[in-house]
Amino acid sequence: MKSFLGFWKADKQTLVWTILAIILLFSGLLRFYRVREVPVSLYWDGVASSYNAYSILKTGRDEYGNVMPLLFRSFDDYKMPANIYASVPFIAFYGLNGFTVRASTIYAGTLSVLVTFFLVQELIFALSQQKKKSPLLQELIEHKEWLALLTA
């Protein structure tokens, strides 16, 4: 065992998980810092999604009266349901406010750090084993357009 910071002795595995936990904590703190003030106002997309989530919570229907839809029509635009359905528990617990409009995306963004860690770990493992490539890694490398979508 090697000494870490002069007082804590840990193996490599424990050190990696500790650093990951610190990064996750820091990532979460950055996302939650002044979440109610920045940006100054809510965007109409977030407000419309939250209203739909509130409507799903109270009635089980969206703003147009559709029961548990797979696509949400709002402002003649169709929104994907994952964020709306993920917002329902936050609205139920905290009420309908500026925090709950952003809460599900804050948690998803923080968890994306964890997903990225596991993808990089898979990449390192696949590169270290030239003969055996991971099917997941191979699929991600071949179809990397999803990254452009997320960063646009």
C-alpha cells in the first residue's frame, strides 16, 4: 500500500473510487450552485416541459389531454418524454418552481460524469486488450455522432 496525502494508505482501486467520488461531488456542486438565479429567467421550453410534468402529476394527461404520451406536443413542437417524466417526482416533492424546472437535468448532468467514467474505463480496457474489443465500445466508436448532438 502506498501513502496518499501522507496519512491515508490505500490501494489503487480505492484511490480511483475516491477521486471519482470527489469529482462527482464537485460536479454536482457546480451544477447546483445558484441554480435559481442563473440564468436569470426560465426558458419557454423548460416552463412548457414543467407544466406538462405538473399536468402528468395531477391528471395523468399532458396539456392537450393525451394520456401518458410518448411525445409531448407543446408550442407546435414535439418534446421527448424522458425529461418530462423525470421531472414529475421533483415537482411532487418540491412543488412547481424554478428549481424543479432544472432539477432533473442537473441530476442527469451529474450522473453523466459517472457514465463517462465507465465509458473511458471500457475504452482503456479495450485498448489494453488488442485481440478482444468490447461490443459496446466498438458501437460507440462507429457511431460517434451522438456526441455532436449532445454538445450542439
